[in-house]
Amino acid sequence: MDQVTKVRKYLKREQWLALISDCQSSGMTVTAWCKQNDICEQTYYRNLKKLREDACCSFPVPAQPGKTAVFKQLQLQQPVSDGNAAVLIHLPYATLEVYNGAGRETLEAVLAALKSTC
């Protein structure tokens, strides 16, 4: 790719960053903002997707050679009689419930496991 093409792509990317930022800070829906700015909604979402993919690729992935995931079964130390969770976290792939009376070690293990998946 020649220099002119690289510069053109960079400028287009910067232009879309500004447009998307403007849309998100406008307080309008994407549909209304696109209509007001004469931008095709599909074009908006296509460029948003590209920018998100670029952002994901630019994050460094920490290398941990030789380390494998270790799973530990967590058990509630003291069952709670009322059955109501003190903390309830809904994730797309799981629901996490922490009950009153859960020990500090249990909470630390749960938070560490949650941190490693998010």
C-alpha cells in the first residue's frame, strides 16, 4: 500500500471517529442522527464495527506461556435460610449469586474468576 492510500485511510478513520463520537454525544438515536446528517444508517454501523475491530486488535494480549486455566469448585460455607442472594450478577453466559455469610476467601476467588473472564 502506498503512502497516499495509507494517509487517505487514516483520514477516513479519523473522520468516522469524529462522526461516531458526535452521534453518541448528541443524545439522539442513531436513526435520527443519521437522518439529520444525511448518513446511511448501514454505513454508520459498518464503520462503527470496523473501528471496534481495530480497537480490539490494538489491545495487547498478555502472554503467559506454560500457564493453563485452573478451575476450582466453590462451595457455600453456611447455607442461607432465606434463599435470597446478597449479590446477583447476570452475565451473558452465566449468573453469579453470592449469599450472605459467604466467606472472604470465597468472595476473593469469585472476584478473581470474574476478573479473568471480563
